[in-house]
Amino acid sequence: MNILLIGGTGFIGCYVIERLVAKGHNVTVLHRGRNSSCISDGVRHMLADANRLSDLHSDLSKLAADVVVNFILSSARQVREMMNALSGVAGRVLVLSSMDVYRACGVLHETESGGLQELPLTEESELRTQPAYTPQQMKMGKKIFAWIDDDYEKIAVERIALSDPKLPATVLRLPMVYGPGDHLRRFYPLIKRIQDARNKIIFEENAANWRASKGYVENVADAIVLASTSGAANGRTYNVAEEDTLTELEWARLIAKEMHWSGEVVVLPTERTPAHLRNPGNLKQHWVADSRRLRQELGYREQITRIEGVRRTIEWEINHPPADLPAALFDYAAEDAV
């Protein structure tokens, strides 16, 4: 197949490129040139602005992509630009979305009224009615992900992508993705504390018990490859998530065991937890997604075990410590005082 990846040179995209090439597909990557390290020999690339795809109509027509996978859609404006540019010149599109479309996200961030959202989250669960993130969260997100624009809204991205009968679309709702290259460094604060030989590591009780669907990056890449190369996925929306969802405390203990740490994880009530270890929002709202549709319809199965994924993540985090995490996140004096 001729497959075009838009913005596919990041955390997840590099693994997708590797897998598509290994399966013998013809891969083209459209990107800005900021990171070409994972574009191997035999992979064609187009240096261009994904926000101006209409300027590339002639090149896109010649490419005749069977499938276009867009990693970086953020807003209604961007998805309309893509659909207009690809109409009549591509076979189908695969849009990467997020679990943040669900009402559960708004309940967690305390922007949605009403009670807790029923779990697990299926592809038919309620969607948000309010923005996913606060202005401060959006500001932080844009610093990490350059492709996010001011009008970020994955619900609009999904709706528009699925509305064009002439250009079939598939939507994948991704979980919290961990693994080598994770921009959000989800596990690093814990790994650093273990490396720093902390005898006790503190969790606020609601954070310790919180559950959110995760996925190891190579397994998520496998899901993307599967959905992009299967015609059965046309017009469908799929959750991507591990079958069972651990609490944050269970993740911590799993990582601690793999790092041979002999200290103690201490769970404290909110009022006794140091301020820098408290999480905002309603942590009684979990993000547990049901991925049975993806497994039953497309035959998805994780190829990398959770233990192996954690081991690879730990190794990468140790060898690539971030240079810009605020020192306030590691206020060991406050933790010792507690």
C-alpha cells in the first residue's frame, strides 16, 4: 500500500514507520524537518506545513495514497484543510484522537456538571460538552506539543473526519502512552526518586487509587498499523487501551520492583500530602476504557508485555534524564518533614 504519514516523526510515529516498512508498504512522511532521525532508507519524505495541505494538491495527487495517517490534528480548521486537500486523491484517512473526548475527562477536570461517568468508557460513552483543558493546561501542552493550536478540540476533529462519505475515515482514541521517547515523562518523577535513594515515596490517596488506561508505545504503534491497513476499519472509531487498568499505586510498585527498590510507598490523606504532590481535579473519576471493539473487529493484541514495556521505559528514562523539570517537583525537604 502507498501510505502517507502526516507528522509521523515523533514519539509514536517512529515506531509506526518502522513497522510499516517491515511489512513492505511504501511509506511517505510529510513533516517540517525538525526530526528526521527515524526516517530510514527507502522512506520518502515531504518537507511541508501540514496546516497548508491545499498548497500540495498536485504532489498529493501524484502520491495517490491508499491511506493517510494524521498524527497531529488538533482543531476543526486543521481537519477541514486535510479533508479538502485529500478528497479525490486519497483512499481513506486514519485520525489519531484521544481519550480526552469523553465526558469523564471533563468530570476529572471539574468542567462538566453532574455525577461521575459510568465505566468502562466504550466508543459510545458520553462525550464532553466543555473544553478538555483549562487555559493553563493548554499553555503547558503547547510547550510540549508544537502541533497543538489555540482551537484544540478532538471532538470536532473526529466529527468532521467521519462526515465525508467520499473520503472514508477511521478514528483511534489513544490512551496515556508510555515508553522510550515519552514527552510527558510520565514515570520519571518516580524513577528519579528511586535513583536518588529515597527511602519513602509519598502518594496522595486519591492519586494512588486513580486508574487511567495506558498503552506501551510500540503496542500503540501496532494498533495504528493494524487500523491503517485494514479496510474493515472504515468508518469506525476504536479505543486503544490495555485490557486491564492498574491504579497509579500499582504502577509505582511495578516500577519499584523492576528497579529493585527496597523502600516504602506511603499513601497519605490529601491534607497531609505536601502541596507539590497533590493533583488537581476530581480523581474519583477514573479513565478506564474498553478496547474490546479493536480486539474483536481487527484482532488487536499487545506484542510487548507490560513488564517488558516498563523495563524498556525505565532504561530510557535513566539514560535520557530531562533537563527542564521544575525543581519544585522534587521538594524532598517537604517530603521528609511529612
